[in-house]
Amino acid sequence: MFLRSSGHGREFALLALLLQEPGRIYGRQEVIETLWPQGASPLASHLVDTHLANLRAKLRSAGAHRLIRTVRGYGFSVRVEGASNRLTP
């Protein structure tokens, strides 16, 4: 897979998380806790944005345009056509 060969483990982990339940909206804090289980850096929120931008660029170059969506004020999800995205507590 193109992400494994790039050596960016957190990007792969982020994609794997979002693909666990396509359509589910994952909150920023949940993403941070998943990517940094031993404790997050003070820059973790910015790093999530950076990893998402890098991941979106790689997906775009592979033909998967707009696969990941940001739900302002809630979090991130993988788009599922014909399904309503659901929030989780």
C-alpha cells in the first residue's frame, strides 16, 4: 500500500482508524488519543491537521478525491455514499 512504503506510520494509523467504521465521525481528541496512546505532545492538534493534509494529498494522487471529510466542530470521517454520517459521544 502506498502509505506503508512512505514510512509515515501515524498517517497509516489515522487512515486505519477512520476506516474502522466508515461514516462514523471521530472527534479530534479521540484521534489524538489513538495516534499518541502514551500521551500527546502539546502540538498534537496541529500534528493531526498536518497528518490529515498529507494523507489527503496521497489519497488524491491515488485517485481517492475527498475520501476524508472534516465535520467542523465535531471531527473527521471517511465519506460513505448514500449513508448518513453519525456522531458518537
